[in-house]
Amino acid sequence: MKIISSVTELKEYLNKQNKSVGYVATMGALHEGHISLIKNAKRDNKLVIVSIFVNPTQFLQGEDLEKYPRKDKADIEICRLSGVDILFMPQAGELYFDDEVKIVAPNVRGYILEGATRPGHFNGVLRVVMKLLNIVKPTNAYFGKKDAQQLHLIKLMVKHYFLDVNIVEVDTLRDSDGLALSSRNIYLSREERREALKIPKSLYEASKLISSGVRSAQKIRLEMLNCLKPLDIGYVAILNRNFEPILEVELSNTVILVEAVVGETRLLDNIWL
């Protein structure tokens, strides 16, 4: 495995290759969810590139940029054992410039759900992803469904800016207790983790209602809110896959999303129907 920190070096290396490239963008603290993305990339491509970069522009003032888990040594070993070909680990100075041209999230879908409580967050996400995709120029780029709104906006950006990359959606992985894998799970105490299990339970209850024939978004949402008590709930949203509100669940075209704070940790989860 080759470790590269320079944009110029990476581009020069890639210019000499004539292989399909699978790319996984991460902020490190790698877990089985990231490994699943890497496995998908290895299955489909001749060359696999993973980036680790804790992106400062997607953190708002007062958020956990400095506390965000960093495990470079462990992450390097995980990438090596997973068969990654290139690990790209740039510093912020490699990617950002003074007074630079910026890309911004759409006015509506970039400012609902996560974007409502974290205004400007998706500006930073799209800004760095656009840069990384232009540096790597992958054949396929792999993103997890757990960050559903982020995935949707990245796909919109690729479409609207005519980027020549295939975005591959990868299913969410869960721990044995049902909690969706996340780098932030390490913040949870044992008691907080037990409380956090109300999040996947609420989604399970929603899926049971839908399986029994219930289609009313309002009825499903109320049942989920009841299941989540007494967590600090950011949102429970039932949307179509274009991230528009719906009154009735549409099979094969619905996403149900939850954000809740457990202790001081903000957790996201969802199901795609």
C-alpha cells in the first residue's frame, strides 16, 4: 500500500495508471462500515483509493472538530489489511486556498434535516467531495446509505455538475445490538448505548407498521416518536428519495430518517423502503 499526502504526487501517480479506480472518502476512525465500502470498491475495480481527511469546513462553530476521533496508526493498518492500494492523507493546506471559489448546497434540500440544525454543513461537505473527486477522478465512488442526506446531495452535485463518476450506494452496517456503525459511537457510555438502541428500534417499529399495511406517514411518525422517548430528538422524517415530504409511504421510493442526541452524541439512522 502506498501512502500519499500530496495532491500533486497523487495526480502524477494516477496519470500513469490505466485501471478502473474505486474510491472511498473517509474522515478516519475506520470501522466495519468503512471496510464494507472498501470491499465493494475492491470487488468492482482494479485500483482502490481511500482518503482520510477530517474536513474542517463541514464543522460549524462549537462542533466537535477537535474532539473528532483520530486513529491514524490503526486506520493505516486497517487499510493495509483490507487491500487498499493508495491511502491519501492530505493536510488542509493541500486542499484549501485563500479566497477560493466555492460550491454550495441547494437552497432547499441542503437546509432541511441536518442542514436545518447545521446551516452551512453541507456546503463544506460538497466543497471537499468535489475537490476529492476531481483529484482522484475515480471510476466509482462508494458512499454509505447511513448518511442518506449527504449521499443524496453528492449524487445531485455529480448530476448537476456533469461529473464523470459513478456513485455507488452501500447499505448500512449494524452492530450485533442493532446500532448503526458510526465513528461517534465510541463517545457513548454503556448506559447511553442502551438508550441509543431506541433509534434502530423506532425504525424497526416503522417497518413493522408498513409491513402490516400502514402507509400514513403521520401515523408512522407518531409511533416512532413514542418509541424514541425520552431521547432528545432532532427529527423524524418520512420523505421520498428525492428528499421531498410525503403523506403516504411509497414502497421503493421512501426514506425514513432519525436524528437524536444521546448524552452529548448526535446519532443518525435511517431505513430505505
